[in-house]
Amino acid sequence: MSEAFDAVEIITAKRDRNELSDLQIDWIVDAYTRGVVADEQISALLMAILLNGMNMREISRWTDAMINSGERMNWSSLGIPTVDKHSTGGVGDKITLPLAPLVAACGAAVPQLSGRGLGHTGGTLDKMESIPGWQASLSNEQMLKVLQDVGAVICAAGAGLAPADKKLYALRDVTGTVPAIPLIASSIMSKKIAEGTSALVLDVKTGSGAFMSDPEKAKELASVMVELGKRAGVNTRALVTAMDVPLGLTAGNALEVRESIEVLAGGGPADVVELTLILAREMLDAAKVSGKDPEVALKDGSAMDRWRKMVKAQGGDPDASLPTAKEKLVITAERSGTISSMDALKVGISAWRLGAGRARQGEAVQAGAGIEIHAKPGEKIVSGSALFTLHSDESERFERAKQALEGAVSISEKGEVAERLPLVITKF
């Protein structure tokens, strides 16, 4: 079959800082999905995009091309508004777990297609899979059934959803092109638009523990994704939120599930509760659902009820004991004073080295591995008291995990606390 273009002319066009036409973009994404364009060719194009960028028209068309590589889901038969949340990821970011059942308890349907962790940031599916029996993979029919019965579902995206993105994502990871804003935005939004939700709230993390450590870059990414959503007819808004300090008091899979259950029970760390409520209210507003306030749903048990139903609907046992690591190591404070700062990235790398994360897609993770944080910035600590507890099934992992934590915490004897990013930096 004769092809409309060849890969080299598209690569050289972007290499030379030219705009790609709509037809060029349509062809290169489709041709790569079909196997006509080789990995080394698309790798060269991805690097050219990283270095030379894309304008909004190009990004939008690239996103559409990835959507058109697969199916589009439709939830209109539910008869109630649908809304989803996507986070760009961070350390201790377990917000999806309490958020999905909470929003469902307030009257919206939440089709939460989630991913797995890579590197120092955790993945929602890894956390949920630490619950005995819980299954991440559902057919479209099963998803619909859970949404009808429960109002919320957390599961993996099916193979038919933006297959072009799956191929491109794997390649970006090994070619150093992950940070390209056009590629990040189109990757996230192609899946979320194809998912068929009527409203979407984006949680774009920034700070040391986020992929976008620069707040200005995070704002740029947020604005591009909101524009992509609007062009696709999805009511989209974005919050740029802090990831300079870990969220909550845990980083790890089962550890974060326990903490999420505490939130659903009306407790939990203040920052996790606050961000969960902020995002829940944004989601309900975007979906144009009014009625029960999320704070009430946390206190009256209705959010917890939805959580239990959601876990059961996917084969999980909400009453089962969560996995615990075979080994523990307590890291103590070297002196007394006030915790001045805590580096989210170093905590995340340490949790990864303990077995909570993976270096490559497809690697297994330890359900019980991770870190408990016993004191956060602004809190006083006494010399010799617990600062972190490290959890792992393999004690030989402790040494490198401890090395990752070197310099992660500053303690001020004068009670000084380093300036932190506000929890919500800006909204789009």
C-alpha cells in the first residue's frame, strides 16, 4: 500500500522547527500504531518535539490522532453526570482512593481509569492491588455495571483506549523525552477524552517530588491540558498543587491504602483530607452536581460505604488484613528541634528502593514496602525519636533506602521552618 507521507520528511520538518500539518500528524501517529514507522524513527521525532515544541493546534491534532487510534467510551446510559480526576503523580499521593467513592457518595459517577507507578511516584493501581482479591482489569461492560451499582470504579484502561499512546509512552520512557509538555499533555488527555467523561479535574503537581518540579512549567502544562479538554467538549479545569513535601504520612502501596481508609473513616492526615475535599468540590462543581457536601459524606459514613462496595465489586475484600512488610527499620532524629523541611523526592526514591516502586514497566512491586513518616515540617521532634519507619520484605534494601534519605530532613534548633509551596498554587 502506498503511504501518504514518509517518516523522514516529518522528522526533518520538526527538526528544522517547522509546524507539522494536520495530515502529517494524522499519518505519523496512525503509521506508527500500524507498525509502518519504526521505533527509531518515532524516537527521533519525539526528541525533535521535546527540543522544538509544538503549538496548540499541533498538540490538539496529535491528541485527536491518538484518540482516533482506538475506541471512545460512552456513559450516557448512566443517566447521571460523570467526572474524573487525574493527578500527574507525586510522593504519598493517594488522593484518588478516598476521592472516587467520596464524589460518588455526593451524586456524581466517577469512571476513574488509573495507572501504575514508575520511579519515585506511586501508582493508584499498585495501591489498590494490595487489597486481597481486588482486580484492576475490567471490561467496558463490567465498568458500566460497577458504575451503575456503586457510582465509582477505579481500574486499568482497556487495550482499546488510545493504543497509540501506550506505544508512545513506553518509547518516551527509554528515550529521555518524558518531560516534553506537548507529549505529556497529549498522553494524559487522549486517554481522558477517550474515556468519555463529561467533566475532568486535573491535579498538576509541582515541587521536588513531582515530574514538573518547576511551578511555571506545571502551570504551562495545566493550561495546555485545560485547552485540550475544552476543544474536545469536556468541561476541564486544573489545579496546580504542592509536591515539595510528601502528602500525608505514608509512601507505599498498602501503607497508603490504610491511610486512605482513615480518611474515609473521618480521620487521616490534615493535608490529605484538605486536598481530597478541595478536589471533590471541584469535581462536583465541574459535573454540575449539587447536594451533599463532601465533608458531610466523610463524616456520616456514606463515602466509606461506597468504598466498601467499590472494593467488593472488583473482587476485593474490604475487611481483609492488608499486607505488611517482613522487615522494618526505624530512622531516628539526630538532634532535637523543629522539622524545618522535608524533600519529597528523596522520600520517594527511598520508598522506591524499598520495593514500593519499579524502575521499568512490568516489574513487580512489594505491597507492604514503603515509608511511614512520623513528623512533618513545622512539628517538633526529640533527639532519638522516630523520624521514619522503613518497610520492606528484603532487609538488604535498607542500606540504599537510608542513603536516599540523607539530607531529606532539616531540623532547626531555633524553630525555623522553611518556606513551603501553598497546597493549591493556582487554578485554571
